[in-house]
Amino acid sequence: MKTTLKRGIGRGATVNGNGRAVFPPAVEPPMRRYRQPPKGQRGVLATFGKALMWVLVVALMLSSGALGGLYLYVEEDIAGGLEAKSFDVKVAQKKLDAVIPGEPTTALILGYDKRATKEAAQTGHSDTLMLLRADPESDTVSLLSFPRDLLVEIHGCRNRGPWVSRINNAYGECGSRAALETVRNLTGVPIHYLITVNFRGFTKIVANLGGVWMDVDRRYFNDNTSGFERYAAIDLKPGYQKLSGQKALDFVRYRHTDSDLYRLARQQLFVKAVKQRLEHFSALDLPRMVKVVTTNVEVGHIGEFSADTILGYALFAYGLPSGHFFQARIDVGCFQGYAELTVAESCVQDAVRDFVRPDVDAPEKATAVALNRKPATKGPAPRNTTVMVLNGNGRPGAAATANQQLDSLGYKMVYAATGDANAPSFQYYDTQIYYEGTPDALAAARRLAKLFPTTRVEPLPPEIAPLSNGALVTVVVGQTYHGQIASAPADRTPTRQPPRVSRDGTSAGVLRPLVRRVPFTLYAPTVLATGTRLETLMPVRLYRLEGHKAVRLTYSNGAGDFYGIQQTDWNDAPALADPNETTTIKGRTYRLYYSGPHLHMVVVEFPDTNVWVINTLLDKLSNETMLSIARSLRPMPRR
């Protein structure tokens, strides 16, 4: 029986209860039964969850988010072309986890440099091991990458027990199955899709996308003519720019004067750049992409892999709310070693928790701390929230279990006066969260909705009101509730600290000769991050950017970390879309772009230009330091 996203609609956060799309289409495992959702809760193709086609593009660059009108084309030419073809992936997909309707789904993206065969020694090397997760409960997509030099216990090799080696040797010695089982053993995360990408086709795929816009943090150059040890050739100048297929590959894979941790950061920035590129990619461009994609990308999976599946995933990613794309990382301070890296298990689990349960409020909380503002309240605290739980799925003890779980989180539970905690029927598919008609009740309901899978938030209806016993919020547990609620996201909000800055006069000096060479006002910072200075190789660069002029200042701490100040009057650059926060400080408007709780970019709006302050690849400048540099910008006189 064909199973598609029409089987259920995800959690709705709006008052009218319109459901968000479920990721992904499901293959039901044995012994788990679901009733069809009631009439009126079923979706149409245009409201499906939105991500695997994008996941595939991210898995090195599939196609468009706007594919609704190309259903048959996708069914016949893409879905079949992406199926597992190699012996390696066919073996590995047998070890994947089954997808469960309405629950989060994870894909392992494996990028390699040679076509896999039956012989393990011929699989080549895995340059990229990245988990990508889409969660319909929180409408988020999150990434988690692993350094290829990380020492881990390798699992999944036939005729060989577990042993310790670099994580990329799992694929290099035993193929995709070992890479899959090694990552799952390391993280404990179920993996539902295996997406393998041949880097030989990488440049063609990026070329068919028309290139990707990325910020290059510094000068990268190697031409292999020095007579010393030969490394991959690269020639990139600092600044925001469009990278072609080969240059994108050079940038993403570079690692010769820094460590694998920096390469992971470049890879994640690249994935984000691809997502931005796809928002402007026409479905009419799809046909020319198909051959190169289906030749170089395989998708391992259990069960059906249809056009419904692909279109559903595509639309999920295409419609993500602003700021709901997260890049989880193992904390840089946890790593030990250089050529081979070790890390404590607790650090891996911290990163996994951020990956599985990203904190969507992290940017807002981090901004409040950095600016010393009182954070906005999200409704009453659990101890001030009265909650009634009703059984809407007919499973004995479902309401009692949810009661105990919410009570342990500090909610003030209300119980039925007659001891009967049943809803008017047992036909609830999604868990329903009903609230009394006040703003506080709505805020409390939305907070509770984050704890249950596939929830819907609506005002308290007349048929439920007599059963609520005066509770601020009433929860009716549906069929998608199986006795578990989500853990709260870890709060990684940095503590407030003074900005670490020092006075600077050098920036104005290098900008002065360029004042009359650009049609907009240039701005110089009066402070820099303590211990940094203008980079010696290319401290300032004047160049053309999509028909506009641009100026880039590059700063270094002398230890391999670089940050920059970009200035241009190109106000529609893809990187400027979807800021996490916009705030006004003393009459200036600042757009803030976060990576989790870390401020990665501050854009200051001026009448004739925008000035971007861009953090290091590993976001080593504190939020307060970034804001201090941005606030110090002063106009250069045009004389």
C-alpha cells in the first residue's frame, strides 16, 4: 500500500490549527498501528513537509523546492535514478532504520572520491560524514558533521570485530555499511536514509546550480610550483563571492594550513549557501540537472521511495521558518590532538543533543544577554501553568503517563472531578493542545506543543470545555503519542562578558585611498578584537560583486583565525536574507545572523550601503565583541 505524507499533518502553531507538514513519508514498522487522521486534517501535495529533495541537493546539490507541477517527471526520471545502484549502497541500506510517520527523520550524507564497488579497498575515501535531520515537531533542519580524523570505534565490517581508527577509515576499508553503523554507534541516533555523493560529479552539480554564493574568510593560495610538498591547488581571494563548481570544491575540501575542524565549518557554511541558492532556483532548470545528479547521488532507504517522498522533503526545506536551520558542532575546546583527534564521549553527546533538539530561541536569548536586555517572556512558567490531560487515543493509561511526565517538568496538573480522563472520542490522530482565550494561555500551549509529536494548537472548543476543569491548557493525547515526550533543548546561551576589543586606527588608513573609488560611503571600525590586526597577505580588497563594487577588510589573530568586514551597496545579496534578529541601537539598525547561540554575522544598515561584520569560521569572537566592532563603525570623509 502506498504511504505518503497525506497520512498526517504536522504540528500547527497557529491559532486556526492549520497543520505544518510532516517529515517524512513513512514506512510503518511491524506492530505499530495508526488510524487515519480525521477528515479535514489531511494535507494536499502543496502542504507536504518539505525536505528530502533539498536534503539530496544538500547531499551535494539536487534541485528545486518548487516541484509541484513536475510530479510525473520526478516520479519517472528522478526517484528511480536516485535509488541504490551500487553493491555497496544496496548492502548498507539493509541496516537503515525504518521511517515512522510524523516523527523526525535523519539522513547520513557520505561524500567520497571514488565509485564504490564490491571490493572494500576500492571504495575510496570519505571526505564528508554529515548527519542531516528534519523535525516536523519544531519545524527545524539541523546538521552535525564529524572530522574525518576523529578516532572512534569502527563497526560494521564483515569478518572483523570493532577496532579504533579514524572515522573516515570506516568507509575507506569497509564501505558505506561500516560508515553507517559507526556513526550510529557513536551518536545513538537512528538513521533512516543513506545519501552517497561522488565528489567527481560535485563540480558539475554546482555548475548546474549556477554556482553558490559564499563568504571566503581569507586568502587561499597554492599552485604546487614551489617544489615542496604538493597539496591541492587553490586560488581564492577574501570576500563574499560566487564560487563555481571547482572553486567551491577547492574551498570546501581545503585543510592544508588549518585543521579538519575548519573544513567542517566550511562544509556547513556551504550547505547553508546551497539552501539560499535553491530559494532562487527555478524548476524549469531541473531537467538539465537530472543526469549529473542521478549519476553521482544514490539514496539508500527501506521501503518505498516515490515522487511523493521527494516532493514532500523538498517542500519542507523550502518552507522552513526563518532561523530554523541549525548547525550543531562538537565543541572545539573538546578536541585533543592534531593529525588524529580524540574527544570525550560527553562532548559528542552534548553535540547530539543540540542536533536532535535545537534551541529555536537561542538567538533571541543570546541577543538579550549580549545587549544586557531582559529576555522576552514566553508566557507563564510551568509552575504557573495548569494543565488537564485527556485520553484521545484509547490506549489504557495514556493520559496518566502524560500526566506524570508533565508533573515531573513542573507543570501544575489538574485532574478530572469524576476520575474519567477521556476525551469525547478516541479518534484523535494528532495530539491536540487547547487553550483558554488569553495570550498567556496561547503562549503556554505553544510551549507544551514542543514536547509532543505532531501536535496541533487551537482555542478550547465547546465540547472540551466541560472536561478541562478550569485548566489554562488542555492536552488531548492522540495516536502519535506513544508514552514519550521530548526533552527540553539544552540552554547554550553564553554568559554575558565584556567585549574583548582594542582601539584601532589602521583600518581607516587602508580604506582612505578607496574612498573615491566606490559610489557609497566607506566605514572604518575604531576597535578590533583584542590580539588581532589587519591580515598581511591581503588586508583590503576592492572588487566587483554582481554589478556592484565591494570592499573587504580581513583581520587575523596570527593563529589561523580570520574575521572580516564586508562593505557593498548590493542590498539583495543572498546572505542577507532571513536574519535571526533585527534590532535598533541608538538609531542604527542591526541585522543579526546566528549559528546556534553564536553571532556569526552582524549587518549594519546605512543610507547608501550595508556593512557586514563576519565572525571567524569557528565563531571564536564573542557576541559582545562582534556587536562592539559593529557599533564602532564610523564613516570615512569623502574629500
